[in-house]
Amino acid sequence: MNKFTSYTTVASMNQWIRVWKNSFVIATALGVLILAIAIIGLNDLSSNAQSAGKTQLQWYGQSAFKLTTPEGNVLLIDPWIENPINPDGKTIIATLNKVDLILVTHGHFDHAGNAVEIAKKTKAKLVSTYDLGQAMVHHSGYPKDLVGFETQGNFGGEVTLLNGEVKVAYIPAVHSSSVASDGSPANFAGNPGGFLISVKNGPVIYHTGDTDLFSDMKLIPQFRKVNLMLTCIGGQFTMGPLRAAEAVKLVNPSTVVPMHYGVFNLPGTPAAFSQALQRQGVKSQMKVMKVGEVLKL
Ligand SMILES: [Zn+2]
């Protein structure tokens, strides 16, 4: 073996050791990365699996819903529970003992509904615009101590509630709003709205309140994907099936539930809404709820 040969042999051996070391480092790093991705993936799956179906939404007719979160918080939205298409209204109110928040979109009686009596019983705080909150305290008797800064807001804003489990964003609506108590003239109650409700480990729900179609609805999913849209379809006082179908197209939720029909002889029906969705090529799935039915989300 000459000097040259021995030098090249040693050099190539060193090179092999370096290559082997580098490969070992790369393989180890890859292994750690794959393991990390797997763990994150498993966690993701398990948290989805754990939370899936733990949010429950019950319809009481008109625009009234009960939302129960994975942590067991209870929210009522537009709680006109004693409405003409809900035969169990009285019993439901009598047995509603835990309510954390009451969300009211505007002051009309078919939305504010039974909010005051339920609040008095359960101490549920009012989530509404500031103006509607004031109107409900002064003209409807909503307990003043349950209408505080924490749960009041206005359009463009969002409140974080229930130790961060629920966020409620204030969405405008094209409608009107006033509060009237038996026979007295209607009182100013601010501008009407809807709510975008985001539940931690749960769905994002858009409740339209009473509204016409408006093109700014398309901005909603730019900020947060909507899983479920609860839309008025009755017509006459709000958008009807055709315009509601166009609204669904703009919001693009995974699922849409029609509401605010079947009362006061409103002309809009789920059948007409279904046809309009199909005709207008809307991809969202429609779910017609029965009064009292519970959806697991
Ligand atoms: Zn209404």
C-alpha cells in the first residue's frame, strides 16, 4: 500500500462515517417529526371525537332555540317558547331551571318572547345590543343586574362569554326593532340584528334574526366558517324562501335550518325553501327541524 492509496482509503472511510452520521441524524429527525405529527393528529382526532355531538340545539318553533354546550352551559336564543306551534311551551318554561345566557336579536314580541320571566327565574344574563338591553330593562322589566357591560355589544363587535367557551358576534339585520308592553306605544330598541355564535370544541352557528337578504352576508364566512345557519324563511315580515336561499348561498354554511315560518299564516314554507335552494344551486344541506327536536352538533 503506497502513501497515496492509504491516504485515499482513510479519507473515504472518514467520508463514509460522515455520511452515515448525517444519515443517522436525518433519519432520527424524520422519525421525531413523524411521531410528532402522529401525536398531534391523534390528539386532533380524539378532541374532535370527544366533542362531536356534545353541542345540542333544540328548536321551540319560530326563532326560539336552546343551545347546550359541551361544558353544559345553556343559551336561549329569541325565546318565544310559548308560541302557537309549540304545544308544550308552558311546561318547558316551568322546567327550564338552568339558563346561563339569553340572546335576543330584536325587541319584537315573537323574539323577546318569554325572556323576562325566564331571566327572573334562572338569573340568565341578556346578550343583546346595548340599546335593546336598555329598552328591555326599562320597558319590559328584564332584571337590571343581568344586563351588564360583559354581555352587551353592537355590530362588528364580539363578546367572549362563559369562561371563553362561547363567543357571540353581533351581525346586522335589515328589519326593525321596538319594545312594546301591552297596549303601550312601541319604544325604541336599537337596530335589529343576528348572532354568530362560536362554541369552543363545537360549531359556529349563524342565527339571522329577522332580516331581508343583504349582500354583506358574504363577509361572514370570510372571517369564520359557518357550520350551521338558522335562517328566517317566512316572508311578509322577513325574507321568504327565494331570498333566503340566496342568503344561504352567500353565507355558505355546511347545514341550514329554516325558522320563522308556520306562525301568523306566513307564506314561506320549508318545501318552497328546499326548491329554491335546489334551483339556485346552493350546496348547503337543508335540515327541517320538528318543534322540540334536538340536533347533536
Ligand atoms: Zn319575527
